[in-house]
Amino acid sequence: MSLNYDLIALDVDGTLLTDDHVLTKAIRESVHEAANRGAQIVLCTGRGPSGALPVLKELGLSGTVITHNGAATINADDHSVVHQFDMVPEHLLRFIQYCRENGIHFDLNTAFEMMVESMTPEVEAMYGHFQAKPSIHDFRLGLPSGLVKFTVFGTKDQMDVVQTEWSGWPKQLHSIRSGDFFIDVHHIEANKGKALQQLAAIKGIDRSRILAIGNYHNDITMLQFAGMGIAMGNSPEEVKLAANAVALSNSEDGVARALYEHAWS
């Protein structure tokens, strides 16, 4: 059997993991088989390194992780930054003010650190699901440098309203829905597809030799860049339309079936 792709980019939440944030035995085995056949496995996630690296470890792998929706690419072996897209802190002030005025929880992220102004039990439980441990800061004293992602969290209805209102704002930064309960804000050029393109160039891998699997709007650029882009069965219709194929859902080990069907022959 021959390997059809040299690099396999995998989203984490809603793709590799079930909705209960579990990595199943079938998924682990299929990803291991792809790696053993010679494919480079790259996690490509909206999570920061603190949430992404434990998943890579649970898979028993090392290498490169694309984090913060493409805003920071990290070498998992030595925790060095391969590349990151820094935001201009002043561009975030309007977003922060909006969140304060409307009671929307937000966090600020450098490549490796997550910072919040306050925590509630509900918010703390949410971060626990993603293995994230934010520190509390007073941003009124000034914003740190090296910021790569600003994230807001709330109910689906809240995020629907935020998404609609922010869509009309000037495009100094890019906001994207990364889940029903989350919206992420990045540098205007930062996305998973761009980060995957940069990594492929560094590794000398043609896009035709890349397979990508994802499930949400923030995965579309990655699915479109890859030679084979596969949307999960639990994806919104817009994501499925951007893909070359549609897998089973994340509750049906969709990644495993997709890898066995497409990754080698």
C-alpha cells in the first residue's frame, strides 16, 4: 500500500475529539497508522499550545502544531515559535470596550499565555474542557505585546449577535466564528490555510500531497488549501461545500474512516 499524502492536517475540537472532548481508541489507532506509514501529522486548531500539545501527546506524536487558528505555529519538541502573526494592541481596544459594555467574557492570548480580566465558575469549567489555565490581568493598565488571538465566549444567541455587529466593523483585524459559543479575532492575514501554506513551503511539500480534515468555519481556508479537504459530517453546510469530501461525524469516528478511505491505497 502506498501513502497518498505526505502531510495530514487535523482540526481538534469537533473533528479529532467527540463533543465530550474524548479522543477515542479508533481515532488514535488510525492517526498512528498514518504516521507509521510516513505521513507528518499536524494538529491545526483554534486552541493555544497549552490546549493543543496535550492532545498531541495523547496521540503519542510530536512535531509541529498550528495553533490559535493559524496565528501561531509551534514546534512541539522545544516549544519554539516557528511563525506568528502579531496584532496591533490598539486595534483591540474597540473589541474590549464592546465586551465590557455588553458583559461578554473575553481572553487575550500570546503564543503561549492566555489572560483574562475575570473568571466565573461557568467560564472556569469551559476552560477546563480545553485544558487551558488563564491568568488574571488588569488590562486597564495596558495591553501586552505579542498578542495573536482575542476570543469571546458566550451562549450561541449572544455570539450570533456579536458576529452580526462585528461584521460591519473596519477590517483592521479578522474575526471568525470558531464554534457555536466562540468568536476569535486575529491579525487580518492569520488563518489555518495561510499557516498550512507556510508550513508546507518550509517542509517542501506540495499542496497536492496534503490532506486536511476539519468541521467548522475556521477550517475552511485549510480545507481549500489542501489537495484533499474533508469536512466532518457534523460540519455546517458552508464547510461541507468548501470540502472535496464529507466524512462521518465526530461521534462516529469520522476521522478514522476518512483516513482509511483516503490517506493510503
